[in-house]
Amino acid sequence: MKRGQGEGREPVAVEKEGFEVVAATLFGKIVVARYPTLEQAEWRARELSEEAERSPRGYLQYLVRPVRKSSGSE
């Protein structure tokens, strides 16, 4: 099967969908992980926040946000 054939979706579109877990620091934001569903991302953010309370590494908070689609690539 050639690229672009199949079920009407290209693999690139699938990679851009989902939710990111972001570590908010004093110096900015760092993307920690990406998950396909909101529930998975929220679960991981909650788990990381609990771990950060026990062993702080300078992160203030873990947040979940939708993956932003870049308009300039390809």
C-alpha cells in the first residue's frame, strides 16, 4: 500500500491528535508525554504530581493540554 492510500487518514494526522502532559516550571513548559485520550493524560499528570510532591525537582505543576497542530511542516 502506498502512502496516502487506505482508510482516508494518513499516519501524520494520527500523530498530531491527542493530549500532552506538560511540566510547568519557573523557566517555561516542558512536554513530558503525549497520549491519545484525555483520561490517559490526566491519569499520568496526576501520577507525576504525586511523585513531584514526594521528590520535588523544580516543577511547579503538571498540566494536560490538547496537542497543537503545527501548520508549517510538510
